[in-house]
Amino acid sequence: MGFRCGIVGLPNVGKSTLFNALTETQAAQAANYPFCTIEPNVGQVAVPDERLETIASIAKSAKIIPTQLGFVDIAGLVKGASKGEGLGNQFLGNIREVDAIVHVLRCFEDDDIQHVSNRVDPIADAEVVETELMLADLESLEKRVPAAAKKATGGDKESKVLASVLGQALDLLREGKPARLTEPRDEEEARLFRQAQLLTAKPVLYVCNVAESDAAEGNDLSARVFEKASAEGAQAVVVSAAIESELVTMPVEERAEYLADLGLTESGLSRVIKAGYRLLGLQTFFTAGPKEARAWPFPAGAKAPQAAGEIHTDFERGFIRAETIAFDDYVALGGESGAREAGKLRQEGKEYLVQDGDVLMFKFNV
């Protein structure tokens, strides 16, 4: 299953610089003028997880395969995008195709880098983007809700459910609130709500792009963003795109010392990737053997057959059981054989809720 986060924001806030560092490429042209990114660039990055290295060492795996998260660098947005201004239509279409939004906000002063509005105000920047997304959703729902309601009066059951859940979203948008605050009453409403692909229904991570000197503690501007995120139930992280750009040019063995000199224990990009992974409601299970140790993403709350389906649909279709070892037991007992001898290898059935860190082996028959 592929998951993609769209990197958005106003022009010249550091989106493409962040993307380049994330993917350790120069695929996106980071230039000091609006719309330097016209076609969305897509990069896959490994999700940092120290547990995978530990498992691979114990299993003596020849190959290590981390789980991956996709990042899409999307063209800069300007006010009026919902009406097609700038690259508005393309921007909105690109956002519709991602699973979550990584919203880069400028939290640094630099006279050499022009701001599209000639001021540094991350909250105002966030509101420009949010307003355009809400206006686009509002325009869409003001057509879709009456159409669904009309079909519902003719006895169409799905249209009745659709009119109800999208009607909730429309009311929120009219109040100036994002559609993600909609509360579907059951799984059918939740399914139809997801299928509606509303722009403001997507989870959001705010990335505060700060100067090098503020990378460890943030600053007053980033503090305001964190307050906003907390009030919305969103997430926020502090990153210095300048530091991350420098990091990717260094040999791997020198990076830890460089970060330590700046008062950092891990890169900002690592925090972004981990936060993006959590934002999507994802957890990780592992498979391990002599050939490879591999991390697999799965939605939190998934049952064993659903997790098995992340490997192959046949595993889910013909699921019999999952041989399960908790990560801590796997490490403490030296792997599968030790866990089996100690009675810590469990046979779990179809109703088992997979736990983050489980080491699994699926039995299936198709």
C-alpha cells in the first residue's frame, strides 16, 4: 500500500528545498521565484526505525527493507487558487491525490528571499492556503449535497447517507471550519466521506521552517504555529531546511556529530517523516528471516488478515493464522527459536489486533 504526503505552502517558504533534502536529490528546482515547481515531484523515503536494524541483526538477514513514505512537492499556491488563480486548478488537483498534507510555513527572516506577500507571518500564510482549500470544498459540496438529497427523495439509500455526511461537512465549511472535523456516525458514512476526497478532510502536519540558529528550540513564530496545531488537533515540527540541505551533502558518518554541534539529536527530516507516518495513522509490523528483514506499514487497529494483505492479497484471502512475537520478546530471547522455546511465539487468529512492533509470520492457504 502506498502512502503519499503532499508538501504545500506559499511560494518561497522552502517547500522544494525540503523536498530535495527529503529525497536526497535535486529533483525539484529550488529557485527564488514563485512557481519554480510546476509539475509535482514525487520521492519515496525510508521511514527511520531502529527496531528494523535490531531485528535484522538477530535474524542475520542478508537484506534490510524499511517501509517507505511518498512525498510530493506541489506547486506553490497563491490567493485565489480556488478560482483558478496562479496554478490553482493544478494545485488543487495534486492535493486531491495525496493522503495527507505537509504544510511548510516560513518562520525565518531573510531579506534575500522574497516573500510573496512581503511579510513573514506563518499563521497568515497557513490561513491563505486553508481558505483556498475550504473555498474549493465549499463550491464542490454546494453542488453535491443538493444533488444527493434529490436522489435520496427518490429512495436511493446510498444518496441518503451521502447527503447526511456531506451535509455535516458543508455546515462546517460554512462556519469556516475544515471538513476533517466531520464525525461520521457509522462505517458506511465514513466510507462515503472518504470517497468524497474533500481537500480539507486530509490530515495536516505543519512544518516550521526556521533559521539554523533556531533549529533546536524553535522561535516565537514557530511557537505560534504549535499553538495553532494544538488547537486544531494537528501536528507540528520544527525544521531548518538550510541544515537539512547541508546534511545530505555530508558523509553519513559525519552527520551525527554535525547535528550534536547544533544541539540536535536527530535530523529535522527524520522528525517530519515520523510525524507524517503517525499523521496517516500508521504503525509497523516486521517480517524477518535469513533472506531479508522487512518493515510493513498497517493502519492502527487492523486485524491480522488485513495486515497480511499488506504483503499480498493472497495472504489476506487465504489467511489461516499469524505466528506472532512481540518486539521486546524477539530481542530479549534472541529471535524466533528462542521465543518459541520460551512460549512467547503466539498463534493468533483472524480477530487478533496487530500491535506496533509485532514480528509476524503468516500461514495461509489459497
